[in-house]
Amino acid sequence: MPSTPAQDSARRNWHQPTVWEADIRPLLPATYQDQARRLGAWTRTRGIPSIDALLQALLGYVLCARSLRQLGAWATLVGLGSISDRAWSKRIRHSTAWALWLLGALVQPTSCGAPGSVLPLRIRVIDASMVRMKSHRGRSARLHCSYDLREQRLDQVVISDEHQGEGLQHFGLAAGDLIVADRCYCRATTLQRVRAAQAQVLVRWHSSNLPLTTRDGAPFDVVAWLPTIAGETADMALMAASQPRCGCSRVGSPLRRPSAKPIGGGAKRSKEGPRCKRRRWSMPAGSCSSPPSPRRTGLWPTC
């Protein structure tokens, strides 16, 4: 259902006092201010007028601010606080426990009509990180983690070597799972695994890894389609185009080794005499390994 112009204006001006009190504050837990004091997010009032102003600044930093300096300038202009970027860094660091409590309180299971029934959707945040190994120089391990937002705990952890990339192949998926990940997981194989497990996925779209087409097979121009959206959300039935792997082909003469016969001594000099001391390299099609000296042999990739 498309939103009205009044709702769109309210979403754009969510930091205004009237919009905050009418639309945003009723969605927050009743004890969010007490938890801010208990968890150490609100210990002093210098530079920031209220707890609501601190929360608005945190949301602004997550949604639109690109740096702490930009956050400080924006907060000063809209009247949320006048402190330096280093002071904002300390406030954000001290608000970590409070932000995690808010997130956990907002994603708690909610009733769906009948008494005792809960939403059967399990939200899982999946990501991976590199961990340096102390016992091996220059080697690292990759830590794959899946975090359950409703249970507020890690439900699956996988450790692999540095050669294993990120992907959903490391985790077990079940029906009713909502996978939230970054754009690194936006691949056709990811969608296939999620669909086979009867789950859902929410990722940022990656135009190179997942090109989109219409049902007729024509390429879909997302940039041209975005200005035509009435409101903030829209639905479009699209298909993932098949993206074949790039195969590098190189053209060259067969591998020739230096001639065993001496060139001098009155022997007839062959046409390949001046170049017989050099080896010619020929790489098969589909191989991505480069010859030692491509500039000498004239072998360059064609794609």
C-alpha cells in the first residue's frame, strides 16, 4: 500500500520534536530512558539536552552520517547537541550496551492474534571476519558467525582457513529463517540455498554478482526505475540473470624448448635460430595463470 504525502514528510523529518513525540517515541520500550541511565549511556547532560536527543543522534549516525565530524555538524544544526567529534565518539562507545538492549527489546516475539501464538520468523544476522593466528606468521583464519536476534545469542559458529570465502554454505538453514547479511552474500548461489531451505534473505543488492532481468529476459535498469517509485517501498517481480564465469583465453605458439643442436660451426642456420634460446609459452583457454614474461611472448588476456 503506497504511503501518503504526509507519511513521507514525517519519515523525512523524524528528528523534529512533533514527529518524534507522535510517531517514533510510542514505538520505543517504556523503560528505555531508565535503561539508558542504568547501562551507562546517560551519565552526564553536558552538551546534549536529553536522552531522546542522544537516541536521535545515534539513529542519525547510523542512517545518514558518514563521519563523527559530520554527525557533530548535523546535531548542532538541528539542535540535538553541540559537542566535538571526539565527544560523540565517547558517547557512542558508552551507548553500546544501551543500543543492544534497545535492539533486543524491539525484536522480541510479538503476538499474532491468538493467545500464546508468536511470529514464527527467526531473524539471523550472518557475517564473517578474519582472525590472525598467533602461532603461524602471516596466516589467518576466517570466523563465520550466525547471531539469533530473538534469542540474543550466537546460534552457529564456523572456523575455516583463509581460503574459504564467505557464504551460506557454512550454515544450516531452516524454514522460517530470515537471513540478514551484507552485499557480499548477494549471489545466485545464496538465493538458491535460501529457496531450497524455504527461508528468506535480506541483503544489499550487488549489481555485478546478481544482474537482474525481467520475466522476458530483458536487462532491468534499477537506476532508471528508482525515480518512478511513489513512496519509499515498491514491489517488482524480477529474475536473476545467469552470469557465466569469465574464462581468460590466451593465444600463442606451442611450447618450444631451446634447440639441442649448436648453431655455429658451419651448420645451416634455421629460421628459428635467433630466437631458439627463448621459450615460447602457450596457455590453454580458461586458464588464469600468467606466463613469466607476457610482454616478451606477446601473450595477453583477451577478456
